[in-house]
Amino acid sequence: MGGGGTPSTGSGAGRGECFGEGTPTAKQQHTLTLPPEPRWRGQLSARGSLYASLKTSNWRVLEQMHHAGHLRAIGVSNYTLGHLQELLAHCRVPPAVLQVEFHPELPQRELWDFCQQHGIHLQAYASLGCGQLLGRAEVGRVAERQGRTPAQVLLRWALHQGVGVIPKSVSPTRLAENAQLWDWDLSPEDMAELGTMDCSRHYCWDPSGVT
């Protein structure tokens, strides 16, 4: 779900498709290596997406694929501010999307500002802090004022800042709740209260040690 009202779907932390299943995309990660050309062509045909590792040589290949029309866009996940700065200093095609852990305890202000300045769409995963934020008193108070669930408050907190969210659920009730985020917004008072939760806490992997 994007801040501008355009849906963006995904399958979990660090594994969501940037523009939807079936559209050729590539997302660069720190764990996998870009396969030779025959194999990546096969991946694109079969899956509509391609995962690659953080290597300059791989990025050059992704840029070639983008210029040739094989990729609509290149996205990245779990990049820190330093990673993005290094990438933009050398790349010809900047990433369109950055997917990171993002919630009131980890608002990543500097990274958010940098993405705004460079036209990179920020997409949040683990918006609920792996469920740990649902019971926080601050979230509960805002939910009570708004007449919403804690999960809706946490998702709306990201959308309020123009950050896309990729909630995942198999529960029909929760799926319906996740869709009810567009006809209301958080007040300045709500945002201020949720802002007090910032403690730079990761509930998922912390990529700051990757160089």
C-alpha cells in the first residue's frame, strides 16, 4: 500500500515485490548473487522478479537490463543511509524503491529525508514491530481516540508520512482492517505521541554492520 493510494503488495519482511507480481522488477539484497544472463532471463519469465546481491558488477547488469527494457525498475531492501549514498555515487539508474524496517520505534528520520530528497519511494516492512508494538500504551491511546485498532494506527502512521506498507495476514478480519486506512488520518497530537516511541530498535535484521 503506497502513501498516494496506489496498492503495492508483498509477502513479508525483505521479500515483497516492488510493483506487483508479474511485472519485471529487480530488488538488490545482501544475500544472493546475480545469475548468468540465461538464468536471469529465465527467472524474469517465470517469476516476474529477480534478486541480486550488493555488488557493483551486479548493479551494472541490472542497469543494462533496465535500459534494454527487461526491467521496469530496480529496488533495494535493507540499505542504510551509507549504503544508499555509496550506491548513488556510482550508479546510472538509481533505485526506485527502498524497503526497510520502519515503525514508531525505528522511524529512520535521516534515511526518510534522504529518500525524499532523491525521489526514492520508502516502503515499510515489520510495521507492527513483529507484533511487539500492538500492546504499547502510546499506540493504544491513539487507537482509542481514533476508534481504530492498534494495527491500523501503526499502518496509518507510515502512510501519513508517504511511506508504503506491506501488511500480511491470512485472517479475513485483519485483511478487512488493513483495507480501512484511507478515510481517516492521524492528528498532530497522535503523531507527536507516537513520535515519543523512537528508540532505534530493530525487531528484524540490522543491516548497519554490512560494509
